[in-house]
Amino acid sequence: MVRKGILVAGITFLVLVSGKVIGDTSAIMNLTSGLLILGGTVMTAFLAFPVRTIKDLVKNLQGLLKNEDTDHEGIVRQIADLARIGRIQGTKALETQCKRVKDPFVRKGIELIVDGYDRFEINNIMEKEYELHFSRKESQVTMLNTMAKIAPVLGFLGTIIGLIDVLSNIGEVGEIGRGMALALLTTFYGLLFSNFLFLPLAKRCSEVNKTEASLLSIILEGIMDICGQKNSHVISHRLESYLGLGESANRAGLISASQKANPVLPIRLKEVSVGK
């Protein structure tokens, strides 16, 4: 909620300031210049990147705008529950529970265990899945960074075209000034879209990818522990050692709450940014 409020306030402030700066130009000309830069940038992205990358980026941005955060705590609890079920009831029960798993990487790991793959094979397959997944994610960030570079270039190109038109139709001094102001609008919108849209989105996607990379590493460790039929409490403490819990008071509260629901120690995960 706070993030959305800051975003709305920032956009409102930017619109008010922009309207004050370019208030003397017509609304149609402003709209035309903005659409020219935005449309040209998107068209260039379609030429530079495959359609799949564009679709993945749109889907990813929809999740970011909706503020859809992954339930890290729920995933860790589910891993611990699956470990307990696999150890007590066997792989047949794991196969039944696998259908209820929503996270695709957890489900993939459980399916490999059920299919009888050993630890070495599961580790290799899962790591390859992660590499392909983050390769697609990195392509999306690259696409946004590319669009951030293209937008100012298109804006400058539009300004040059506008200045050529002004110089080729020299009339009154007032008209020349107005024509130059209109020509500079494309540069303004190019810088605007680059620095206030594409670059922030690229940075946001990059940070989300770092957090997801941390979570997927934890999932992989959890899958390895399930394959080794380790105790669910041992798995919980293992994941706890990677992430770190808050204060001991919070830990006691979590343990007390979990004992009423199931014997698996829940872990309050916090997002951890990892290096590239």
C-alpha cells in the first residue's frame, strides 16, 4: 500500500511539473510526441527481442504492478511438510501431495524424487532448470535496459527532424521559437520514458530476480534434504541457518503457533538480495 501511494504521488508530481514546463504547447502535440517515442521504442524492442521474451516481460510486469509477492514462508512450510510425509509415508504419498504443490520448482523437485532419480541427477536437473529460468529473466532486464537506451536516441532524432523542418520554413521569429520548442518535446519525452519508466522497471526486475535466486537456492537445498529423507525439523533449522530469523521472541511465537497446526517448525522468511 505504501509503495503504491509513493508511486501515485510521484506520477502526479511529475505530471504537474511536466504540464507547467510544456504548458504552452498543445495537448495534441504533447500526445503525438509522447506516442511517437513510446511507440518507436516498443517497435524497436519487437525487432531486437523474440516475442516470447516480450510476453514473459509483460506477464512479469503485471505481477510487479499487482504487487504479487511470493509466499516464502508458505513454501518453506510446504517443503518441511513434504519431507515429513515422504519420510513417514513414503514416495507414494509424496506423489499424491505433489499435485497440490503450486510452486513449479518445488513440484519439479518432488516429481523427480517420486520418479526415482538420485541426488546427483536431481541436483543437475534442477540447476539446469534454474539456469534456463534466470536466463529468460535476464533477457527481460536486458530488454528494459535496451529500451531505456533507445528512447533518448529516438527523442533526439525527433528533435533533429523538427529542427530541420523549422529551418526549412523560416518565418517570423516567434514562429521559429515555437517550432524549436515543439521539436525539443521529443527529446523531453525520450528522457522521461528512459529515466522514469524503463530504468526503474529494469532495476525493480533485477532486484526481484536476486530475491528469487535466493529463494530457489533454498528450495534446491530443501529438495536435496527431502531426497535424503531428513527430519522435517532438521530441514527447518537448515533453512533457518541460511536465512536467519528475527529476534528470539518472534521465533518462540512462531513455534508456539506451529505446534497447534502441525509438528513442522515454520520459518519467517525475509527477502535476501544476493549478488549477480
